[in-house]
Amino acid sequence: MDIESSQVLLNQGLAFLVIAGGISLIVIMGFLAKLIYDLSKLAQNANESTVLINTELKPIMKELNKTIKTFNEIIQSTGEGVGNVKLGIENIFSKTKAISGNILGGFINGFLAIYTLFSKKKK
């Protein structure tokens, strides 16, 4: 093989390589263009979804906030009611304790009076 034929084969190989690289580059650019288009559609849909969720979520959040405030008021009033019941029960127990102390004291005094009465009669 002479140098001239090897030069022609080398040029043909390089030409094939340039053509194959160009075709590969065009295909890759096509896929990149499709990817950019799909990403822009995705961003647009995400923006629309965000706007929709935002408009739907605001009234729900207002209602939820109002419900939580009402629930807190109910809990506070229940707490006050429980405190009042506790105070009433404590008052009842203190009065019951005082009454039972008086009854017990009276019972002991009566028992001592009867005991002294009977002990004096025996003498």
C-alpha cells in the first residue's frame, strides 16, 4: 500500500468520524431541546398548582384558625369551671371537717359527762 492510498483511507475515516459526530451532536441537541421544553412545561404546571393550592388553602387556614381559637376558649372556660368545682369541693370538705370536729367534740364531751355521772353514782 502506498502513501497516497493510505492518505485517502485516512481522509475517508476522518470524514466518517466528522459526519457521525455531527449526527450525534444533532441528536443530542434534539434531546436537550425536548428536555428544556418539558422542564418549562413542568415549571408552568408547578406554578399553576401553587397558585391553586394557595387560593384554596387560605380559607381553610382561616377556618382552622377560628376553630382553634374557639377550642382554646372552650378549654379555658372548662378550666375555670373545674377550678370553681374544686374550690366548692374544698369548701364542702372544710365545712364537713369543722362539723365532724364539732360532732366528735360533742360526742366526747357527752361521753365524759355520762361517764362522770355514772362514776359519781357508784361512789
